[in-house]
Amino acid sequence: MVSHNPDQAARATHSDYGGLTLQFHEVRARARRQEMVPLSEQLYTDILETIADQLVILTPDGIVLAISQRLLEDAHLRREEVVGNPFTETPWWSYAPPVQQQLRAAIEQASRREIVHFETRIRPQEGWYLDLAVTMTPHLNADRQVEYLIYTGLDITARKRAEEGLRVLVDAIPQFVWMRRPDGSSEYANQRWRDYTNMTAEQAQGNGWLQAIHPDDQQRILEVWQSAVQAGGPYEAELRLRHGTTGGYRWFLARGVPFKDAQGTILKWFGTNTDIEEKKQAELQLKTSEQNFRTLAEMVPQLVWTMWPDGRLDYTNQRYRDVTLTNLTLEGDDIWRQFVHPEDIERTLALRHQLLRTGNIYENEYRLKDGRTGEYRWYLTRALPVRDETGQIIKWFGTGTDIDDQKRIEEALRQSREQANALMNSSIIGIFVGEKEQIVDANDTFLRMTGYTREDLREGRMNWMQMTSPEYLARTQQAEQELDAQQSLTPYEKEYVCKDGSRLPVLVGGVLLQHHSFQVITFVLDNSARKELEQRKDAFISMASHELRNPLTALKLQTSLLHQQLVKQSLQAPALSSMQTQINKLIRLVEDLLDVSKIQAGKLGYRQERVDLDALLHEVADTMQQIEATHTIVVRGATSCSLVGDKDRLGQVFTNLLSNAIKYSPHARTIEMDLSASDEAVTIRVQDHGLGIPREKRDKIFDRFYRVADPRQKAIPGLGVGLYIVSEIVKHHRGTITVESEPGKGSTFQVMLPQKRT
């Protein structure tokens, strides 16, 4: 090579990759060419031997032109054995085809006027390997053609051995570990990363690692990587990594830190991938739960809000915003203060501060002004802390329930109780002693109640039979017969005519004095207050039933709409189904109370229509069977008749009877309904095998609000109005209802209705 270019001088420089680059420049000297050749050859030889241990000059097709002595010594070769032969066939490279191929590719690339950097492992002798950082630099002539190639190698064996030791250690840790060059190409991925992605080290090299990343994440993480490279700082990104066997993706957190040399130049990035799939799923579930919560919050009739631990509002539902006239910006964390009643603000603030300080469950009643009307209404506010896994409060969840109607009812009941207590604590029991029909003695209370005086008593002007209102005479005579038979009188209601002609409702009870068979001591309770209380109770029941009916109907509609939305989204909501069941129960209870109120007022409506009794009874039985799957309803017999009456009310009768039979026979599994008919009447018997009813209480079970006091039966829910409604409907249809029962063996209710045969 020297003989071809005698006028060139060599200059050695360090490459960016750690090797050496020799640059030869043509010398335009005035001396004769022949005189310069020996000097150039000597200079060339000195450069080869002194500048680099690993230095080779190659032709563009890879033939060795010159080589440093150190390389020859390492391989125990003479210069003439190497010069003029392909460099790839020398012992350093020929021991392994992949290594040969790596060198061929570098020579080919450098012959295209590209500077090539690569790392490789050569074998100078059998059993001796060296790791090199190689630089292949093309030298161009005046025509910009590649004249020869300069190969330099830097011994990095010690560093590579240290890296291999590090990689062995890295392969043992549970995380995915990788090393990446500043250009983003992969240099190394540990065994766990390769096992998960099912990629070889060669497949992951360069940009091959990107194939394991979810397509939707690739562009984003490359942009984050470029930002980290430009800033020279840490790299962090969340990405989805494909499992090489299943093909599924899991979320990982990728973190990388730069590794710099002594001059501060970043050589590579060391990084890890940490599995965060469960965290991402939890975040997704939390987001979904929050969306579901807000959907539900917009459906319920309460004011709903969430609050940060420092007291700032996070979310309010539309009902809250409608009442307080606030918008979605939630400006001002104490905006609610202006809506609280002035008399309640100090107590509410104190409780709120205690809530934020202690983290206890919060409950408070206060009046809140409706911004639309200016009217104050009572609300029950409850708040519950939401804590993270460490127990720290991350949010407060609260509701405000309108209890204004309830508070008014409570106030009315409180006033009623106060009146009742006042009556009970006063001397309101009148007592008199009678012989036959004449009152011979009486206390002041009785005299005051009836308007008579002591003089009237002494003059014999008080005759209790004459004082009895005409419409109560028959009941009074019946009570007298009972007194004679039992020596005591079960309290009953009647009216006395007072001295001034007015009438006094009273409750009367009495006992026959043992020492004087002709004298009876009678206890008289002024029943005016009780009658008034009953009227108020009936009015309250009627009012409460009507007031409850509309919100319950709205709540039922809202839960049905929410259920439909959840079904459309293929979501399951067991709690919502349970809510709907309880709402239906409440609606039935309210309907029963409304019926009681209408019966008391004589306003329960009935239709007159032809009723196919067989079809009606089978329809009721089938419906109850679907609702109450715990019992088998057996229907026997037939009536083959029709009645003139109200089909819905008659259906209500037998629905209540079947429902009661099922409720009061929790351990039995069968309910029987027997149908039979005669020319005059049709008979329906509903029989259960349950708890039964004591004999002395059978006549009372058809009374309004009466329930048997047995502890087992008290545990069964109910208001004690079902059988009262049944008996009233049966009476309206000119029928009768009776019961036969034995405790522990069950009960049989028999309904007889006059019929018109078809």
C-alpha cells in the first residue's frame, strides 16, 4: 500500500467509539518522489507499531494490506502468513461463522463509505478469547472513492467480563432488566424478560424489543424515550407487554436511568420493567365504580356529595346542585353555609370540624334552604370516610335525606303523646258503685265527667241504665249478662248521656263485688281523648300513606330505569334487585294502610262485575307460587260458578290468605287451597301447617292492627292489617270468614261467599 501512495502522511486520531482512526493526507513536496518513499514507509511502520495494538489496513474487499505486530504475536503468526489474505479467514475470526459474518458485514458497510462500530469476540489462539470494540473507517481518495479501510480494535475484555457477571446477577432478580443505547436500540434484556416475551437475545437486539410492546403504546413510549435522551435524565413510562406464549398483554412500569462515563457522556441506559397489571386493573375498577356511583347518585332522591379530606367538595349530584343552586365548578368549599338555617349553623360547623378531625362517621339533622323556593326543610346528613389500605382517609362520602315530612309527623306524634301523657297522669278514671241500675256511690272524676253533683248522687238521681245512650242499650245488656256469668266485665265502649244532655264516649269495665252480690264496681274512662286520638291516627295513617306512595312509586320507577341501564351494559347488580324487592314490599304495606284508611272512612271502592272464581283462584295461586318458591301451593276441587263482585278485591282476599299461610308456616313446605260449592254458597279453605293461633286470640286476629303476642309470630314482619282488610272485603260481598287453628299444627281459614251458578 505504501508503494502505491508514497506521498501520503499518516495522522492518528481517537474515534468516538474508543478506537483509532488513521487519516492519510497527500504531501505536495518539492523533493523527488523516489527520495520520499523510504521516509513514508518508515513513518507508516512506526504508526502501525506505536499507535494501536489492534490496527489493520484492508482493501475495500477485506484483503489485509498491513497489520500491527501485537496482533501477529497474539496469534503466533508471521506477517507474510496474513498480508495478502482475507482478514475474515484469519484465526481471530474464522473460529465461528457468526463472527466471520459480523466482520464481512462491517467490511461491506465500510466499503460503502460508512464508518462502522461494533463489539465482537475474537479468538487469537485456541482457548483464548478477547472482547473488542471495533471501528472500521473507510479512506477516500481525491475522487471520493474508497481506497482502503482502517480497522482498529480496543480491548474491552475486562469490561465485558464484568458486564457478564452483572448480567448473571441481573438474571437472578425477579424484575425484567434491560440495557439500551442512546439511540433506543436494545443492547441486553435479562432472562426473565426473554422468558416472558418468548424472544431470544438476538430477536430483542436493536429495535426488536418493540415487537413485544402493544402497538397502541409504541409511539408514545418512543416519544417519552426521546424526551429522556434529550434531557439526559431518567426515563419512565407505562406500557403493555405481550406474553410470548399466551399472546395476552399486561401493564408494566418501565423505569430507566442513564449510565455516564467520566466525562459525563451517556453510554447507555439501565432499566427495569415492573408488573403493574393489578394496579391498573384496580384503577380501572375504581374508575368504573366511580362512574357507576355517579350514575346511581343521579338516580337516588337524596343529596349526594363527596369531599376531600381537607373539606373541599369533590362531587355533588344534580339534586344537590338543584337545591343549593350551585354549578359544577364547586367554587368555594363552604358554599353550603349560606343555605343552612341560622339556628343550626353553629352546631353543624362544630360537628363538621369534629368530623374532619376525628374521622368518625358523621350524622346530623339540620334545616337547609331550598335555593329555588327559599323554604327551609329538614335534612338528615350522613357522611362516611373512605380509607386507603394504610387507613388514611382519601375521601368522604355523604348523603342528605329530606326528612321534613318525617320531622313534621314526629312533631305531631310528640304533641299527641304529650296530650295522651297529660290525660294519663291526670285523674281521668271515673269510678262508681251500682246496685242493679242505681248508682249509689261515685268519685269526683266520674261526677265531673257526667256533670252531676254530690247532691244528685244523694238524691238518687243517677241511674246508669238511664244514662246510657239508646243505641248502646243492647251492648250494655250483653255486658250485664257477661258480668253475671264471669263476675267481671271485659271493657267495652259506650256513651253516657250527661246531666246537660250531652254525650260522653267512655270505656267501661267492671267487677262484681264478692262481699255484696248486688253491687258492681264500675271503672269509667273518658273515651273522648281516645276517640280523638283514633281519628288523628286514622288521619295520620291516611296522610302518611298518601305521602309515602308517590316517592315510593318514583323510587320504584328510578330503580327500574337503573336496572334497565345496567342490563344494557351487561352489568350485574344484586343489591339493586334486593332494593327493588324491598320497595315492592313497602308499596304493598302502604297500599294496605291506604285500604285501612278508606275502610275506616267508608270510602273503599268496589266494582260490580261477573267473576269466574275458579280462574281467579288458580291465577292467584300461580302468582303466589312464582313469588314464594319456598312453599308448594296445592289447589284441590272446583266451584264451576261465577260471582258478582269486585275481582281485584276478591283476589286481594286470597292473596293475603296465601301470603299469611306461607309466612306463618316457615318450617312447612305445603299450603293447601280447597274449593267446593253448594247451591247457595262457594267455600274456599286455605290451610297451612305452621305455628297456629291460640283459641283465646282467634276472634281478635281480624281486628285492625292486631297481632298475636307470641314471640315466634312477633318475629314475622307485618302491620296486623291484612286479615282486617280481608274480613271487610268478605263482609262487603255478604260472605263470612272463620278460622280453625291449633298451636303448633297450623290454621285453616274458611271463606264462604254467596254464589250465582253459571
